[in-house]
Amino acid sequence: MKRSSSLAQTLGPLIGLILIFALFAVAGPASFSSLNNLETIARQTAIVGTAALGMTLIIIAGGIDLSVGSMIALVTVITAALLQAGLPPIVAALGGIATGLLCGFLNGYLVTRLKVVPFIVTLGTLLVVRGAAKGFAHEQKIDAPLTWLKELLAALPQGEGWRIVPWGVWLAIALAFLVAGVLLYTRLGRHIIAIGSNEQTARLCGVPVDRVKVIVYSLGGAFAGVAGILQFSRLTVGDPTVASGVELDVIAAVVIGGGSLNGGEGSIAGTIVGALIMTVIRSGCAQMGLPNWVQEMVTGVIIVIAVALDRWRQRRKASGAA
């Protein structure tokens, strides 16, 4: 029974993705199923999916991070500023990722030292980081010289169809395999799951809970930094107002993919499928010509359903244990 329940939880999001795609393929225009639109869906998913990799670790550990969208905005600003200062693109990209890692470390440090629930801490840093992005950019976009960074999520040029998807998408896929390996085969992964399942028991078993939490939030910030680089690739400017509300998409992707807001559960494959579901729905709505307010309402309904499903899974699990 337990094995069949686990299999259903793993396959559920994938079946949902297939059904949603089929619905839009039938009801929407023919362009929805075109190779060009599939490539666009992959490019759009790369940003949310990459940030969701770090969020998966955080949620499995029993935490949450509401400042992801603000981090992405700050990273685009820092990256553009470094490029504008004449630094090489790789240095600018690493500077942006380091900025995200530093923001994540701050979240982890505050959560562990202040002993305040992560929701409140990251709600505060959401505003702090967003304000820092606007202040650093003087509340305007920062133009940057064009470099190879813009090619990370650019549409494939003629003659390079062998890549199938842009390099940024391949980067997101590689990072997904890396994080899955960390969860499945490393001590850190076991500690993350143990803390999310029962923090007090993990502490009694000798798990360095506070240190692991700081590492997890730092990794979450680093993945938000990579997502910020991908966002910069799409914009080619530093925009302190970008990615507003993206944290909701990221959290929804994790929960839709089987992650539990109570901690201890989640999978990288499920998270990627959850991110794809969010993107497919938005792409389908756009292809059908639905206005933005309808898309926002649909996204809100998805988030409510995702949380409701999480609660339903937890009640079912508790009743089964009883």
C-alpha cells in the first residue's frame, strides 16, 4: 500500500501535466503544440525551475523562502552593474550568483539565530532585498553591454537546432540532476530530510540542525542567483522591479510536485514537473488570448489547489499511520 501510494504521488504531477497540455493542445490554437512554442515553454520554465531547485531543499527541510523573487531582481541589477563596469561576463555572472548566495545565507542566519519562523524572516528580507535592488539601481533599469550571457536563454538561431534547447535550459537540467544526487546520495541530503521530518529527533541524533539550515538557505539563494542570471539573459538589463511574485510560482511548483509545506517530503523530478505545469498553463492562456487578469486568477487558483492537496496528503498520511 505504501509503495503504491508513493508511486501515485510521483506519477500524479506528471499525469496532470500531460492532461493539461492535451487540454490546451485540443482547445487552443495549433501554434500551442508547435516546436517553437515548446522551446519557449522550456525557456520560461528554466527560470522558475532553477529557483525551485533551491526552494525544494528549503521546503524539505521544513522552511520556506518568500524572498526569491527579490533576489532574482537584485542579481539582475548586480550583474548588469558589473558588466557596465567593464568586468568579464563570467565574473559578472559569478558576482550575481554570489549575491544570491549571500542573501540566502542572511536568511539562514536570521532563521537560526533569531529563532523566528522562516515565513516572517523571509517576508522581511523580501522587502529588504527588493529595496536594495531599487536603491542600487536608483529605481531605474541598468543597461549593460551585450555579451554571451544573453545567449543563455535566447531562441535557438538558424543552424543550431542540434542543441534542441538553449544552453540555459541545459544548465537547469544539469543542476536538477546535481540536486537530486545530493538529496539521494549524500549525508547533507539525509540531514535535510531528517530535519524536515522531525527536527527535534534529528537534533537528538546528532544532526547539526542550525548549520544544515544555513547551508540549505545559502544553496537556495545560490540557485536564485542562477535563476537571476537566466532572467538577466532574457532581459539583457538589470531591472529592480522584475520577478515580482515569482516566489509564489516557485513555491507552487514545489508543492504541486509533491513537496510538503510541513517538511520532510519533496522530489526534484516533481518540482520540475510542477514548474512545467505552471508554465504550460500560462502559455496556454496566452495562446488562447486570455487577458492577464485571467492568467493571474488561474495562477492563484492553482496555488490554493496545490496547498489544499498538500493538506489532504498530510491528513491521509496521518490517518494511515493511525
